[in-house]
Amino acid sequence: MVLGQPIQPKKMDKNYCIFGDSITEASYVKIGWVDLLRQYLEDKYKDDINVFNLGVSGNTTGDILKRFSSEAASRNPTEIIFEVGINDTKDNDLKQFRTNLEELIKLAKESTSEVTFVGLFLGNWTGDDPFSEVRTESHNKILKEVAELKGCRFIELQGKLALEDFQDGLHPNDQGHRKMFEVIKGYF
């Protein structure tokens, strides 16, 4: 530092915290949508980007509520993305789902005004668990409604993936994750 010259403030890092379930975690594919988004954002912003994949298989909105504050506080998010809700369809408690979404938004907005929700989608699920097109659509409608009402970004994915983009009707395969990323990156 030369005396008399102003000190240049360090440009603030962009910290993306992405909360979700197994589709966010994506341990079952080579490269998931979060990793693709990380690569895209690192190229776009160069060296001032951090992307934290906070996806946990099986998580519901209630599970994320329990861990949200501690995980967000330790990462100082400038953007928060939620990809969650498909596991909430199993108990089909729409009132609790709405309440949890509203609480997640309240907590997220304590950290940043940049809050995004990735919409729900389903392939042709044939497993024993009670995932269904009707439940997915009803939860997705609430997700979109609450996000928009609370001033959050909503990314519609319903109808964006084809049956061949799923490995089991619920979890997107590598091609499905690529398609998710192609839609999601347009918002960042």
C-alpha cells in the first residue's frame, strides 16, 4: 500500500445457498443441476462466487426449517434458492406446507432479498410412496402462489422434463438435471 492512495474495498462475494432434497443433493448422478449452476456462475462472476449445495435426501420443508438458520448464518448468503416440496406431498398437509413456506421465506429474507423457489415436477412415478401428479400439482400451485405473494422468484419446471429425463419417475437422470439447469440458469 502506498501512503495517500485510497484503499479499495474488496468486492463482496456472491454466496448462493441452495437448500433442498435428494434432487438438489443429486448424489445419484454424475453431475447435478447445482453443480452445473455452480460452473455457470463461476464462469459468469469469475472468482467471487460460492455455491453451497445444502440438499439432503428426504428433506421436507419442515426439515429445512429446522436447519435453515444455522446453515445460512454460517455462509452469509447473498442468494437463497429452495428446491423443496416433493417430499411434503407424501403427507399431503397443504396447510402445514404453506405455513412452512411462509416461515422459510421470512427466515431467508432476514439474510437476503434474493430468494428463489424451484417449482415441483414429477415423471411417471411407479414406486410405493404416495407421490402423485395430483399432489405434486397442488403443492406446486401453493409453492408458486406463496413465492409470488412474498416477492420471491419462482422457476416453473413442470412440463419442462420428459419421461426419458427421469431415472425412476421422481429423480431426474443426468439428462434431466441438464434440462433443469438450462431452465434455472436463465434466472441468474
